[in-house]
Amino acid sequence: MSNSEEEEIARDYICFGNPDTTVIILDATCLERNLNLVYQIMEITPNIVVCVNLLDEAKKKGIQIDFKKLEEKLGVPVVGTIARKKKTLKNLMQKVEEVASHKITPKPNNITYIPAIEDGIKEISSKVETILPEEKQGLARWLSLKLMDREEKILTSIQEKLNISLLENEEVKNKIIQVDEMLKKHDITEENIRDTIVSSIVFEAESIVKDVVTYEKEAYQERDRKIDKIVTSKIWGIPIMLVFLGIILWLTIVGANYPSELLSTFFGWLGEKLIWLFDYVGAPVWLKGLLIEGVYQTVTWIISVMLPPMAIFFPMFTLLEDLGYLPRIAFNLDKYFKQACSSGKQALTMCMGLGCNAAGVVGCRIIDSPREKLVSILTNSFMPCNGRFPFLICIASIFIGSYFAGAMQSVVSTLAVLGIIILGVVLTLLISKILSKTILKGMPNSFILELPPYRKPQIGKILVRSILDRTLFVLRKSYCCCRTSRTYYLVIC
């Protein structure tokens, strides 16, 4: 039951891409919610391996899963994994190979819906099977559900991929009309049939979880809920968010001063030695100017001024991401985007924009409405991305913080950068509101935001990811910008 573009792409590939095996990743800490995806995919293909991941997190919460019993209930192979441990991933890939090579033949135990829907499926699928090509006849039951549900997008995909129009077939159309009349007698209409189907899946998932999952502590999520009551509250949510951002920026500004000064002194001393060397060998003035005053001074300025703030800011920002706090920021901002007549998902893409505007724009694909997607793309650039933070910190320290002495210098610089971020949020909301009331008129859609559990951050991976993937990448981009832009080079001088 796809609700977004990427879900439609995944669904179409499972239906028409003929995958040898489909691996479904479940979260061991919330198995009940994830099983609905398993049952939906089992309607499409039997070649499934269920991977229950995050067993380490489940163990911490006192959650135990009986994998053998779960495998019996589902009728497909089930493998438990901890993605950080290669041994568990080898077990998963071995099971995938066995299914793909037909050493194991999964026999999914599909959902049995209420009698009225089951009767409707039999009626429609008997006609659908005669139309579908032989290799796709396994989809007849699932397609019958889609025809009853009137899911137009999958019917369009069938027409494009298989060149078959089910709704243009008179026999199928007549069967759908007959089934609709039959369902109405049981108070099932076009408006509530999806809810009825989902209810059957949810009830089945609940009954399975009761049989296969045991909890050492029933209130295993109590700690997370207590924290959420504070960090997502109407009163404290936004102030806590600003305090976190302020602390990160203050530590970045204060912490970057010392390594910046050391690097600047070292590169200055080394530059003097290089000038002496060029003079000693009698190098031409133009060559010395090109290599020392041009390339060397530009590169060393970038390293001494921009590297220390990035080396501090990115790991701390990644720490918030690993803790699970960033989705809480989106949750706190959701109501403001609703007031701006935009999608609450825009809060997520805006938070992604703090890391990288390009990633924020690409992330706009999670928004269903084309109008809201365009609004989000147009306003994402108002958020300062991680590539701009070192520059903003540098400008704030030089032109604003320098008017104050001592500890106040770093505090004022921090407040200046924090003010720029708040200004970016305000502009995003303001422009979104203006666009929604003028050239992109419309009302916001609702959305469901899943808050991940709070997790212990992986310090080693945070350092590697933030330094290699972000710091060095942005540093290289900054050097290219300085090398190619004479205007920006003049600002540096």
C-alpha cells in the first residue's frame, strides 16, 4: 500500500523486476508494526527472506524473539542480524542464496481476510488469472485486492509494464461491480475497504507477536517516553532545541580558536621558510607569487581557519543524529509548517538541509504532494548547510565577536550564528506561506512521523563518518571555490 514515490518504485520492482529474492528488514524493537510490510509483500511474491535486525537493541530492552516459531507462523525463512557484526550478515546472505537457487522454497502463510473480502478476491481473481501472462498469474490474488481497493497507481503500472488494462476488460469490470454490491451488504465501501484490509493485517501481526516475542520488562519504552515528554513538549521542545544548537556552536567556536591559531602559526613559519628557499634558488618573482602567495597561502588559510570548526561541528551534529534527536526537531517544527500551509515532512527536509542542501532537496521526494514538494525544494536553500557553517563562524567571530573581549567574544559569536539559523527557519516558513497563498495554492496534507528509539551513539563510526564523509569533502569543495573565485579569494585576503 504505497504512500510515496520511493515506495511505488520498490513495489513496482518487486512486481515486475523479477527479483530472485526479496529481503525484508524488520526492526526487532517494534516487530508488530513491521510485520504489516511482510504480509503485504507475501501477497506479491513467495521468494522472501525476513531479516530481523537490531537484535542488540532488542536485547538491551529485554526483548526476546523466537525465530523458529516466527518462521513457522510466516512460512518464509527468518534470520536475526546485528548489522555491525559480519557473522550475522553472512548468515543472511547464505539464506538469500538458498532461496535464490531454490534450495529452499518458501511457502508464505498469507493473511486470511474476513469472508466477504475473501469471496470478492475469489470472484475477481478467477477472471484476472485468464488475462495475466503465465509468469505473473501469482499476482492475481494481490491484484484482485488492488481492484477492490481502486488503487489506480498500481493499475497504471500494470498497463505500462505488462501492456494490460484490467479495467477495460468487460468481464473484470462486471465482476468488480458484483463484488462492490456484495461488499456493501457487509457495510464495506470504497471509502473503508482499505481500513478493513489493514485491520486484518494488524490483528494478525498482533497475534503473532504475542506468540513469538517475550518481554523481560513490559514498560521497556518508558525511559524514551519520559524523555520525549520533555524534548517534544509544547513548552520546552523549541527552547531545548535552541539550547542544543547553541551549545554545539559555542563549543565549535571556542574549541576551534586554539587549533586554528596553532595551524596558522605553523603555516606562517613554514611559509617564511619556503620564501627563503625560493629566494635562495633564485626563483622568478612570478613563480614565487603563484605558488606561495597564491596556492600555498590559499590552501593553508582554508586548513587553518575552516578545518578546526568542521572537525568539531560535524562530529557533534552527527552525535545528535545518532542519538535519535534530529527527528524530534522535525516533530517540534511540524505544527509551524502546517500553519505555513506546507507539509510537515518539510521539517525533515529542512533538518537534512542543515547537513547538506543538496541532500535536503533530494530528500523532498518523501513528500507526496507535487505542490508541497516544490515549496520544499524552493525554500531548502534558506537553511545554512554544513559547508557554510565554518564560513559563518569565521565571519561572526571577525565582524561581530571581535567587538567584545574575553569569554563574551565566543558567546556573542555563537548567538550570531544561532540567529542566522533561526532567520533561515523563519524565512523558510514565511516563503512557504507566501508560495502556498499565491502561485502554489493549496492546503497541507497530514503525515505520520516515526520517532526512532534513543540509542547509544557509536563514537568510532561518528568520527569516521563526520571526518571522512563530511569534513574532508567540504574542505576539498572549499578549496575548489577559493581557487576558482577571485572575489572569494579577495574576501579571504
